[in-house]
Amino acid sequence: MQAPQNRNIRWWMLSLVFLATTINYLDRQVMGLLKPVLEREFSWDEKDYSYIVMAFTTTYAIGYMAMGRFIDRVGTKIGYAVSLIVWSLASIGHGFVKSTIGFIIARSTLGISEAGNFPAAIKSVAEWFPKKERALATGIFNSGATVGAILAPLIVPFILGHYGWRQTFVWIGALGMIWIILWWKFYAVPEKTKTLSREELQYIKSDQNEKTEEKKQIPLSELLKYKVTWSFAIGKILTDPIWYFFMFWLPAYFSDVFKMDLTKPSIPLIIIYSGTTIGSIGGGYLSSFLIKKGWAIGKARSLTMLLFALMVVPVMFSKYVDNMWLITLVIALATAAHQGWGANLMTTVGDQLPNHYVSSVIGFGGMLGSAAGIIFPLFIGIVLDAFKKSGNINGGYNIIFFIAGISYVTAWGLIKIINRKKTV
């Protein structure tokens, strides 16, 4: 079925999801950019900082599963709104804490509430887009993570330099309250959108097999029967911790190794996070393009994910690169590849399961991915502290980059093994 010419409504709905994802990553990126300032303020070492990151990833893991089930129960509109209100208040709360324990509490609240973003976003895409367009739609909203990461190095130094680190958290956290107004006024599922044409609704539902009876929340034991549940979880377990490293430690990496001043706009970080926009949208476009050319959905997703997994491999050779701009390009390639990988990995759930399963499976896999991210920051902290004491902090980062380089190819191989037979 050909796409209707007037598709403004569903792309407007997607723009709201894009904006929420931008705010999500803008909020969480502030901590990494303020790390050197907060280390001086509170006398933290690398392990202290890793504990705070672990507080976020631990509650993010719990929140992924809890929020995924919650969103499937109450629906996308209410679930997304609750998630964003809580994480905005938590982000603002960082500006009022006066101790390391206070940061752990604020970070924990942020983690459990921010975990609702992707289950709600993927569910929204499944509601508003046919399967052949979902990877592109996912890539577009997922690029909001990139935009947030780009804006942070531009906005944070300005607020920090003029008003201090406390106001930085408050100002950026307050952005979510504007989004809530737009979301509550405009968002609805297609069936309840009066301005949506019959032709457009038929196109959205053209390759879906949703049953018309009432959708009841299914037990977790039922979800665990599906291979896509486990392949998605494996993909998250092996690659989410790497993304946390790129997100929380890259500012410190450039500060430690190349003496970059984080109170000024960080050009290497802007370049790196700009590249992820291309990866996110490009990854979604590539698999959607192949599907429209007649490729099977699973084959198109798999090939696209393999290409992006291979693009991460060069980062493992970072120890042979001592030029800041060259390493910036290598890392930019890896982070762009992560976003392209993620756009397709998340879409595999909606490809194979009904819409009313999607948030729960995304939540389950995201929980396990974040659980892996709980341990990895501690490992990073131990490694970097050890190498910092020896006067070779770059050696510690080289170990982390090596692990990053092999993680995506390993994940792709395991996913292929899990899915070598037809999904249940």
C-alpha cells in the first residue's frame, strides 16, 4: 500500500517523541560535562564518580522494566507524561543537593524516571507507523539523543560560566515542563485522532496484525517465550554499557588526555555527537530502504546492524592514535554506529510482536542492558584510578576502547545464533 500524500499528523507526533528524547539526553549529559567541577567541589576520585553513575544505571535498570510495564498498562500518553514530569523534577533537584549522598539520591530518581523514555517512544512509533517505516521513525526520534548531546556542550559551559553549576541543573531540567504542555495537548493514538483520515489510518495499520479485542497486559512469563525478547536483551547487555561510557566519560577523557577546557564549548564533543545524528537517521533509513526494495524485514535489519557493528571496531585501536582530531573522528564513527545499531535493534521488537507487548519487552531488555551498565562504570573507575596513579591515564582509556571495539560484533553474532530458527 502506497503512503498517503498527507502524512503531517504522524510526523508531528514523532516530533514530540524526538523532542522528549532530546530533553532526556540533555538532562543526563549535564553530569558528565560538570564532572571536573564537581570533583573539585566535593573532592571525588574516579571511584566516587563511578558510584554516582552506578546509582543512575541501577535505578535506570529497575525503571526500564517497571516503566515499560506501567506504560503498557496506562498507555503511551499518560505513561510518557508521568516519566518526563518526574525526571524533570529530579534533574532540577541536582541543583539543590549539598553532598555526595544527595547526588546519589537525585541521580537515582533521574534514572528510574528517565527509563520510561524509550519504552514509551518505541510504543508510540509502533502505534503511528507501519513496520516498513518504523526503523526510519526510530532513527529520527533516537537522533534526539544526539541533539541533546550536541546542545549540552554548547549550553552547559555558558550557564556554568555565568551562573554556576547549580543553576545549570535547574535551567536545563526546567525544559521538560514545556514539553509536558505540548504532549498533553496534542498526543493521542491514531484511533482517537479525529483529524486523521481513514486512508492514513489504513496505511498505518497496513502491515500490522493487531487483534481487535481488549489488550490485556500479558504476564512476563509469556514474553520470555519469544526469541526476540532474548535477542533484544543480548544486544542491550553488550552495547548499552559502551554507550554509557561514551556518554558519561568522553568529556573527562578529552580533559584528562588532551587537557580540553570544559568551561568552553567543546568542539571535539560537538563533532562526535553530531555524527551520531547521521548514524541514527541513516541507520533507520538504510533498513527501511532495503525493506521497500523487497528485502525481508529480518534480513534488512540484520545486515544494517552488522555494518554498524563493524564501524565500531576501529575504536579499539585508539592507543595507536595520539592526535586529538583523528581520535575525535574515530570515536565519532563509533558513536554514530551505536545510534544506527540502536535504531534497528529497538525496531526488531515491534517487527515481531504486537504493539501491546512492545513497551514490556523494551523494558525487559533495557533493564538487563542497564544492569550490565551497573558493573561497567565500577570497572571503568577502578581501571582509570589505577592508571591515573601510575601517571598513564591514557592506558586506562585504551582498555575501555578495546572492549568497546569488540562488543557490537559479539552482540551481532549472538543475536544471529539466538534467531537461527524462526521466532516463536
